[in-house]
Amino acid sequence: MHPREFFGKAIKNCHEIKTEKKTFRVDTMPVAEFYLKIKIANITKNLKQNESLNKELCLDPKTHSDLFNIKMFIRALEDIAEKEQEKLFEEEKAKAESEK
């Protein structure tokens, strides 16, 4: 399941972020809604926030610490899935070699 499907309406499309020189349009998700969704899905048992995760995925630690940047969030999940896929492939390869 893609993260956009899982989090659905929690993702705010085209949230405008203004800096001194530019205005950016990014997809965001409130940090609190992220933790609520994973609690509802029984992925975690409590709503306690992980500060290091918040700091890594937030839009800007100083001004927008309460919003996740969805593009970075999805990229991180894809990297994790890719590593898991490689790990499974190596395990299957080792198992096949041990059976020979």
C-alpha cells in the first residue's frame, strides 16, 4: 500500500510555504495526524512522538516543526522498502545455495 493511500486525507496537498525570497508549494502532513494514523492502524501502542523522526522529516525544524514533508517521507519509506527487498533477496539466495 502506498503511503498516500494509507494516510489519505491527513495529507494536505499544495501547502504554501513562504520564505524571504520564494513561495514553495509542497504536500505536508501534520505530525500529530501521522502518529494518530499509525496508532489507529495498531502499528504503535501509544501516541508518543519520536523526536528524532520528527526532526528528520519535518519541513523546517525552526518554523514548521509540526509538519512532515511528504516527498521526504515517501522517499524514506521507499529507501527502507528497497533495503528490506535486498535483504530478502540475499536470504533467499543463501537458502537456495544451502539446499544445493
